[in-house]
Amino acid sequence: MKSKISLSLFLALTFLFVNQSSAQKGWIDLFNGKDLKDWNIKISKHNYNENYANTFRVKDGLMKVSYDGYGDFDQQYGHIFYKKPFSYYLLKITYRFVGEQAKGGEGWAFRNSGAMLHGQAPETMLKDQDFPISIEGQILGGDGTHIRPTSNVCTPGTQIVYEGKLFTPHCLDSKSKTYAGDQWVTAEFLVLGDSVIKHIIDKEVVLEYTKPQIGGGNVSNYDPKIKVDGKALTSGYISLQSESHPIEFKKVRLYNLEPYAKNKSKLAQVIAKVLSE
């Protein structure tokens, strides 16, 4: 009887391990539609994991970024970080802007948010730091008048190489169309270590750049020990922004490409497959 129980336990643990390993090699729902237990929060002017004014919340299966508890936004930029870092992956987020911008929000932050890629660990951010050192996949909503492409790139404390040259300005527009109103939009970000990052909208690559690295400005009140200029960004944390305009996220999914990183042929095959889904 004892040997049978041991064998059953062994088989159960093996099955669990194989299932978990397989899941980690494929799509992972970073947001489970129920709660924020896999996420950590850092809002400027507040302590780590203080969800000031219930900024980040879950309702009706959506991750909502809201400001109904704010008197004035007062540059309290926030980010909600998934619990673990990644290196090679395809990130897919479905979002929509809703409602009115919070009182005191900057003009440029109207219908403005972002998916921060290769970010520093949230616990290393100082209390008054505004943005994590990271590569921002900037997402914008139309204002009904101007051209406002989405899936742009901005560089808080970082730099990129674009068309073979080091790009030092803060932001670079993609070639996507403008998405106005409260419509749902799906943005994908293909991140392959420090080799290449591609922004994809409606199955089209709208922006591509290489060699993400720490450097430049556009980040304040950081720990100097974290900002090692010139250091290649090969991996990091993913976070979503609160920049003063309400936004909702319906899906936040990631396909882990790390198992194929050393096999370029297999990697290309898997990327082609998942992009077609």
C-alpha cells in the first residue's frame, strides 16, 4: 500500500510539473480577470504596494485605472507591475480609454498610458520616482481632432537604436492609425532580449527598434545605483501605467519565448505561429 501511494504521488507531481512547464512555454494570462494578486504597485509620492485611492482595481472582469478618489492628480504617476521579469516574449494587451481625465493631469497625458517593457524591479523605485527606468510602449487614444498614433515608444531613463543610430529624443511615433473614442484596441509587443523590439497593431509592425539600454534622462528621483548608463536591457519587469486618464484593460497576455531564445530557426517558427493567432 505504501509503495502504491508513493507511486501515485510521484505521478501526480510529475503531471503537475509537466503541466506547469508547458504553461510557462506558452500563453500566460498575466491578468486573471478576478484580482490583482499577481501584481505589485508603485505610485509616485507613495510607498511600494500602496494602492493610493484604489487607483488600480478589478471590476466586471476588467483591470481598471481610475481616479475617483483623487482630489488633484498632482503628478502621482503610477505603475502596476507583473510579479516576475521576462526576457523573450510576445505581450498582447487589449485596452480602451474611458471617461474624463483626472483634475490636474498634464495636457500631454490626455488619453495616454503605456506598457512598460524591460523595467526595473518595482521595489527598487524610490518613493518620489515618477517612472520606472524602462522602455515604454506608449498607447494613445485620439482626441477627435489631431492625428495621434498609438503604440509609440518613449524612453524614461533609457535609449534605443533606431534605423541604425542611437535615438536620444524621448519619444518616437509609430505609423499606426489614430484610434478615437472608447473602442477596444489590441496592441502587441514582440520583445527579444536586447536584440529587437517590435510594436504591432492589427497584425502590422508599426514600429521597430533595437538595442534597448539604460541611458538618457526623462526620469526623476531615481536611485543612481539602478541607472547604470550603457547597460543593455536584456530582461525586466512589465508594468501598466496610470498617467491621469482612466483606462481599462480587458486582456493582458504573454507568450513566453525564452525556451526558444537559443534556437533562431525554432524561435522564428514559434513567433510566426503566435502572431497568426
